[in-house]
Amino acid sequence: MSKILYLDYVALIIYALMIITFLLRNTRLIRKRAVFVLLIFLGFFATLYDICSIWIDNRGEGAIVLSYIINIGYLALRSLIPTFFCVYMVSATDTWHRLRNNRISLFLFVLPVAVEISLIFTSPITHFAFYINENGTYVRGPLIFILYIVGLYYLFIGIYYAARYYRLLGLSKFLPLISIVPTQLISLIVQYFRPTILCEMLASVLCLLLIMLTIEKPDSLLDRSTDLYNRTAFMDMLIRAEYTEKPLSVVFINITNYSALNSYLSFSNMNLLYKALAARLETVKTDLSVNPEVYNLTKGLFAAVFSNEEKPFANKYAFKILDALHREYPINNFSVSAPTTVCIVNLPDDMSNIDQVRLFIKDFVRSRFTGDVTHASMITKNKDYAIMADMDNILKDAIENDLFEVYYQPIYSVSEKRFNSAEALIRLNSKEHGFIRPDLFIPMAEESGLINKIGLIVFEKVCRFISSDEFKTLGIDYIEVNLSVVQCMDKDLTLKIAEIINKYGVKPSQINLEITETASTLEQKNMIMNIIKLNEMGFEFSLDDFGTGYSNMVRIASLPLNIIKLDRSFTWTENNPKLKLILENTIRLVKKMNMKIVVEGVETEEMLNSFIALDCDYIQGYYFSKPLPQNEFSDFIKRNKI
Ligand code: C2E
Ligand code: CA
């Protein structure tokens, strides 16, 4: 009874189409998916050999040697499929490093396939797996069952991997991967009952097709403008590395003037620049004969990832990159330069989880040109990424357990020659990490939105202090409370604030709200409404950190401000006469607009005198006092009362 080949033909066509799809993509993609592409090739040739062997069988001409060659090819390729499926599972979970380090596992991984292949290749002599009888017909040998057992063995290991790393894969990858089990089983059952229907190859190819469409989606890992791997691929890779504890060295490369280039180069020129950059990244790889995977993480940030073995080259690569990217780029009619900062991060030594890497990236894209290669170990010491990565929990815990404290920094009134006000500054003493600086946690609380709660906690503590009998004896006119931009965007802000002041019987005139220039420049309906409403309620506003950004006088004039706080950086004018001129004129302008001036960060008597000479109204800074806990602040004011 001759066998029906149609299903094999269909399988062959599908394999061919899959191969063509991959070949039409770029070579980088093929390398990244080498094992999968190899599986497709294996399947293709196994199907081809299957068809040939059946042709020969069906013709019954007794070409024994040819029959042996074809059947050895078929059996070898066919039995390598489960093995490579297993290899694919190890690659998909990125766990080669684990397998390599465990000699016993490696041995158990390689031994069965070695036995199987020897069995097949020695069969013309031993007849163990199969033989061709004198009629030229294929006959199963006594040990053929070993091939089935080995196939099942690899299938089982593959499934074990999928189950073990289920958390890494997720259901959307897990299901296509284990689809190989039912498809293989069904095909075996069909072939058992209807031996003439050859559906095994079709079952395999359908399973691979499913994996290709769901997991190995062509292009989903590539950035089209540079043909480098994209951010998704990078994050996927990091997640796998973290989960499987794979050590890596990542060279982060940041084009520091990216935003400027992006805004003044045309779209097509920017594309050309990006392509040129990517080409240089490739050239350095070739020059050094190293093979890191290079990712385009967007916005001028790239990452070259070195495996543990190639780690020693990361340093050399970093310096070469710095040099290569530094050179000018001829783009159409002009030449462009892209100053670059490079930083080497060793994982997991420098950062132990992905959140820390994310935070680092966020910081690193803002880094300025240094012309040097930095090491994350140097940065992370100053930047507590470990604390930052855990900040959400730290802040939630602090809110729940009332760990925030408010300190007060006295502000000196020059005309009255006394301390007439103070700035409320938040302090956090976490159980686990000790004192955490506000400039570390406030920006993160703003990002997560927790600042809304924290801001109100500060506000309430200040109101409680103002309503206390102690406060009434101090002669302090008002307290400055910082209001974050994020709080200003909350549409219920005024209601919440009104509720608190009513609860404590505090008058709005006893509080000055400090907003920053960002708040005044961000055109947000809620923000403007909040500022207007609070002003109508009787609150006055101070503009914090004046002089740090691009001060927009027109906008400032349109806000209900009564105090401008000059930032510390703006007050360092000693050695720069031009800056001093700006400062003098700004002070004059502000005063002409009927606003008062607070100078922040006054540390020395010399600074104090020069600002008094410049006719500034209020002075705040370490010269008088650091921010103090409430009771120490009270003592300080009592001591210094005139
Ligand atoms: P800021 O509003 O500019 O506060 C002034 C900062 O300068 C304070 O830092 C203060 O301790 C510090 N400072 C005061 N005098 C001197 C001086 O003479 N020399 C130097 N070098 N520094 C001085 P702090 O308390 O660490 O606060 C940092 C930032 O955290 C604040 O900057 C503010 O932006 C934010 N922040 C603090 N408390 C709150 C709060 O309750 N709510 C909000 N939204 N932000 C807050
Ligand atoms: Ca402030």
C-alpha cells in the first residue's frame, strides 16, 4: 500500500515559506534566532528526505545504497528535531550559562542524542535502528524504539524547561511552546491507525508556525531605523538575565545633544545620522572582534550587552566607542557632532534588579558630556539606586506609620531685623535605610503621585504647629510650605486644603505656598484654577528656585506671586561681573513689580552683607540656621527674639 505524500508536500511548502520569510529579514535577526531558524531548516530537510525515501520505497527498484543514504538522512534529521526543540527552549529562556556550569546536566543533555545518532549511522552494518532488505524496502530494526524514547526524552526536557521558567515566559509564550505535545501526539495516533497518512511533518511545521507567529514575530525585536534590537528586546533580555541570574556587562552609550539634534535636524537627516551612528557601533565590534548585542533604546541611548565571557572586552569597547562616535558625521550638506557619554554597568554587581537599571537609564539619558568612560559602580555609590528602586514601598510605609517629620528653617527679615517666617521642609527617617534626602524621594513621590498624600501630611503638620499655643508666642507671621507641581494639578487640592485649615482654625495669611517655575510654565487648566482659587481664599504664593530655569518674566508677571526666592546657584555671582549685573537688575525689576525677595542658601556673613546691600528683603540659609525640628526651631526663635 503506497503512502500518501500530500501532507508532506504541504509541510514542505510551509517550511519553505518560513525560510524565505527569515531570509528576507536581516542577518541580525537570523543570528538572534539562530536556533529557531535551524529548527526550520531541520524540519525542511527532514521532510524532503521523508518524501525522497517514500518515493524510492514506492518505486520499489531496490536501490539499496541510495535507500540507506536517504533513510539515514531522514532519521538523523528527524531525531534531531526534538533535540533542537530542547535547545531552543534553553535559548528562549536564556539559560545556557546555567547548563554550561553544570557538567552533569550538560552530559545528560548531550549523551542521548549522541547514542541516537551513532545508532542511526551504524545501522547499515548493525541493522539496530533499521535496514534495507534485498528488495530495497525499509525495515525497522530491533532498537528503533530507542529513537522514540530519546525523542520523548528531549520533548520532556523541553516541556520541563517551559514549566520551570513559566514565570519568565508567561501564558502567551508557554502555550505555543507546549503545543508541540498535543500536535505530536495527535500525529502519532493518526499515523498509528492510518499508517499511510504521513502527517507527522505537518504537525511539526504547524507547531513551529505557531511559535513563529506568536513568539518569534519577525521584526518585533528590531528598531527599523537602525536595524538594531529595540527597547522591548532589551527589557526582555534583562528580565531573563535577572530571573536566571545571568551576569552581564552593559555599555550604555548616550548622545548628550540628542534632543537638540532631533529638534533642528529634519526627519530624514536625523534618520541618516542614526544610521551612521549604528554603523559606527557595528564597526567597533568588527574592529575589536567582539560580539555584543547592540540595542537602540531610543532618544539617543544605546546599549551594548556583553555576556560574562566577553566581559573583559567591555572596557576596551567603551573607549573605542567614545572615540568612534566623537568624530563628526557628514550628513548631506553639513556635518554634525554627537558628543557621547559612555558608562559601563556590571550586572548584578552594580545593580541587583531591573528597577534599578530603569532608574539608572532615566538618569543616564540626562547626563552631560564628560568625554570619559564612567563606571556605574562610581555613580551608584552616590546615587542610591537600591533605595530608589524600593522607594514606593518606603514611602507607603512612611505614610502608613507616620514617619515623616517637618523641620523649619528660619527666614530673617532685613527691614524688621528679626526672624519673621520659616520654610517647612520635610524629613524622612526610614526604618530600613535611615535618613533619606528629600531631593531623592520628592521627585520619585511626584512620579508615583504619592506626593499628593505626602504634601497634605506636611500641610497638616504645619497647620497643627501654627494652631499650637507655642507657635503664638514665637511672633512668626507665616510659614512657607512647598507645593509640588503634581499637587497643583490635583483638581481637589483646594477642597483638601480648605478642609485642613478649617480643622485647625488656621488663616490662609499664615501660610505662603511655594511653587516652582515648572509649575508656572506648565500650562495646565487645573493648575491655573488651583492657584487662582487658593489666591481667592487668601493664600499668597512664593516662586521657589528662581533663576534655575529659563525665567519667563511675562508668565511670572501673570501669577499672583508676592515673593520671589532666589536660588542658591543664582546667588554665586562673585567672580562673574555680568552675572552680577543680571542679579542686580533682576532684583530691581522684581521689587518694581511689588514683590519681595528671599535669598536662599546664604552661608557666610559676606554673602549676607552683599544681599542686604542689594536691598533683598529676606534671608534664608545656614548662616542663620539649618532646618530644625519643631521644638528646636521654637527654642531658636525664642533665643533670637528682639
Ligand atoms: P528647596 O525648596 O529649594 O529648599 C531649600 C533647600 O536648601 C533645603 O534642602 C534646605 O535645607 C537647603 N538649604 C537651606 N539653606 C542652605 C544653605 O545655606 N546652604 C545649602 N547648601 N543648602 C541650604 P532640603 O531640605 O534638603 O530640601 C530639598 C528640596 O526638597 C527642597 O528644595 C524642595 O524642593 C524639596 N522639599 C522639601 N520639603 C518639601 C515638601 O514638604 N514638599 C515638597 N513638595 N517639596 C519639598
Ligand atoms: Ca522651597
